[in-house]
Amino acid sequence: MSYVLKFAAAVSLVCPLVAQAADNRIDMIRPDAPELAALGAHQVGVRTITLSSPDQIDILKVEADKAPPRYERPLTVEVWYPATVNAPGGEYRTFLRDGKTEVNLAGRAVRDAAPEKAGQSFPLIILSHGYPGNRYLLAPLGENLASKGYVVASIDHTDSTYNDRAAFGSTLVNRPLDQRAVLDEIARLGTQKDSFLEGMVDVSNTGLIGYSMGGYGAMITAGAGVTEKAVSAEWSAPAGTLAMHQAGSETHAALFDPRFKAIIAIAPWGMQRGMWDEKGLGEIKVPIFFMAGSVDDVSDYGKGIRPLFEGAKPVERYLLTFDHANHNAAAPMPAPVESYKVSDTLGYAAFDHYADSVWDTVRMNNIAQHFASAWFDLKLKNDAEKGKYLDLVEDSEKGVWAANKDGTFKPEHSYWTGFKNRTAKGLKLEHRLAE
């Protein structure tokens, strides 16, 4: 056997995850994952559907002193759902950050599988990616939550994907509108005869996960109206079109939908640019679970994310902080192996769009899956038992592991619930009640 073949064989024995990584798997659960990261009892199906949001302003064609043109805004949506399957999971075909390189992702969901019809309906969770991004960026959360009894709809936001990135103003105006439109359309499909979603989705209990600009949209969807300063800023949407989301306006008030019961905002963008003030944050109506890296320099942890968390006073909220993680904390899928190569289009490796320089992405995905499961089970399914996974000492490293030989815990035990011994590291969970 040649030296090269011997080395490859040794690597395959020592590092069995190498083969999995080459498959670009989005469903990996590490041995040290917290308890609720584990897949649920349901098999998962997935379908791609095309929806539309009628009579929306075409931000890309807006001109000053002219009536804004309107159009039917197209939205491609990936839907994961509890299913009856007789085959192994399948693949997703998508693009890297450069918008040109096509890659395959491997997961658990079976394409176009028959939906599970067990006489019950499942809460809806909507996923909203960053700018740019696409509907697969948060796929590890999509598949995982569907396995636990949720219908999950992940949006390709028009003008914001890797393939059609356009003026930033479209993202500013359309993010919350898209989130609301997808809720309305999934609700329609849930009652439409012969739809695969007929009778299986409970939109009265809807959750929303937004990352970066998706988190910006989630803040507005939660009720946070933007400032006049943001509406008129040089970098804002053209011709004052962002005013539809301004705090105190009739249009902003009309956008709010009480079917949204809980939100996760991961690295939400905007506060550091003056997007909200005390008045706007005072309009928030939906409890929010924030996740972020402590050195996020895109949404700015110190000037953006923490002030959002502290300022969302009308609602209960949490902030999960990954120590020394940057903007890619928790949300993005693991970087596909094809992203390791420097892109001629970008001038850098697309790997930087997905990965963190300190934290392993799968590790962060597993932690996000754990806390998302606890949060949504508590808020959307009224599973009070899941509250124990959120009632934690603030600093994970100050928790004390104290177990008896039989596995029961001693009175002084205060380690993070659901985390194995020695695994609750580099994390902080803060909690504020509505004020």
C-alpha cells in the first residue's frame, strides 16, 4: 500500500466525520450536543413551493416624486413537515455565497414525502435568512424542528438571495412584509383542499426565526416600529418607503399579526444604525429569544444586539451569548466543502460566510437547536416542562456539576439542564421579564 493510501486509511479510521463533511451534511448531531438537539420522533418531508405577495411596492423601480410602482412579489419557500417516509433522506441542490457555485447538501428530509396525517395539526415556524442568503442557510434548524412536530417554512427573500442580490432598500422594506405574507399563504394552504398542508398546520401558534437581516425583519414583525431617522437616512429605502414601518404609523400597526406567538432573533441587524429607539421598542408585543456572538462586528454586539435585548421591555426575553463568536454564531449551516476554495467572484473563500474562527458550526447549530426546541415547545405548545431548560444560572461556567453515584443530582447541583458534564462552556443566558 502506498504512503498516500496508508495515510488516507488512517484518516478514515481516526476521523470518521471526514466522509460526512464531504457530503455537506446539515443534520449532524455531535456527541456533546445538549439534550434537546436530538432529532424528534417524526420523520421529515420537504417540498419547495412558490408563493406570492400581491400588491407590494417594487422598491427597485421607485423614483422620487412619482407614485411607487406595485407588483406581485414572488417568494420561493422550502417547507419541512412531519411525514410518512419509506426511504432515507435526500439531497438539496443550492448555491454558495458567490451565487454561482452549485453544491449538494445532504439531510434527513425526504423530497415530496407524504405528510403525516395523524389527526393533529402542528405549529408553524418561519425561517428568514440574512442579506444575502437563501432558504437553505438555516436548514439545520428547519429539519430538526420539523422532526419535533412543527411545520417549518424557510423563505427565499426576493432581491436578497445569493442569485438575485439587489438594492438594500428592498430588504429593509420587504423583510417583515415577506414574513407576514408567508404566514398568510401557509394559512391558506392549510385549509385548501388537496394541499399537502391541508389540516396539518396550526398557524394560530406561529414562531419566527430571523438571522441578521431576517432578525431585523423579525423585530418589526414583533412590533418594533423604526425611527424617522432610519426612514430618512442616506442608506435607507428610496423615497421614504421605509415609513410604512415607522413607529406610531397606521401602516406599521396594521402589519402586526397576533398569530406570531414567539420569535428567535439571531444577530439582528439595525439597532447600531439607529433603526429603533425607546418609542419603537415600546411597541414590541411578542416574546423574543436573542442569540448572538459576543464579538459580532456586523450587527455590533455592544451597540446593537445588547441594547435591543435590554430595550425590548414590554415582553419577556432571553439573550444567549456565544463567547468570542462573531456574526455567524448559531444560524448558518456548516460550510460546504466547496466553499473552502477562494472564489474568483468574491475574492475570498465563501467559507467565511458560514463559519466562525473560534466556534465549530455544528456545535453552535446543536446549541441553537436545543434552545429553539425549548423556547418554541414552551411558547407554541404550552409545554411547561421545557421551562427547566431555560431556568439556568446566567454564566454557564459557574454552574456546578454535583451528581451521586446513582446518577441523581445533589442539592448543590446547578449545571445547565440538558448539557453533559464539562460541555456547558463559553455560554451565557440572560433573562428579563416584561417591565
